[in-house]
Amino acid sequence: MMKNYVVVILFFFITIGYAATDPTMPADWNLQMQASRIPKDIILSGILTSNHKAIAVINAKNVRVGDVISGYEITKITQHAVYLKNNHGSIMVPLYSQVSVPIKD
């Protein structure tokens, strides 16, 4: 009897895990979704970080946490990304694109 319960519970967890992933989606679909949400008028050129200070260069302007640019408030600056928010939600703008292009030899 206990075996049946274990099998049912195991099956339940396996189906939940499988439902969380779609084998027909590209492996980088989440990155593509994130990239498509970055506004075209937000151009991140660089990030400068020090001990407790961080400056990002967006649209050729130096910005810090709390500044507003193109209607977005800068909420966080890390070595690799800038986090922005507005009334519609939050986005992360990576310094480097996650797109890779194969090189032909």
C-alpha cells in the first residue's frame, strides 16, 4: 500500500517538473524574452564600479542609482547589468549581449 503512495507522489512531482519546461522552446528563450523587453531608447555603453559606488553610461550620460532616464528609474547597478523600473515593471539591461555567433574557420 505504501508503495502505491510513493509511486503516485513521485509521478506527481515528475509531471510538475516536466510542465515547467517546454522541450520545443529554444534553450535561450528566457534571454530572448528579456532582450525583447529592453527599450530601443536605452543604450548601455559601460559600467564603472568601485568599492561602494557604481556609475553606468546610458545614452552617453553618467547615471547612478536613483537617477531617471527615458522614464526609467535606475534601481541597481552591478558589474554586468543595470536594473531599471517604471510603472510597467522592472527590466535588466545586460552590459554584454547574450547572443553568440558561430565563427567560421
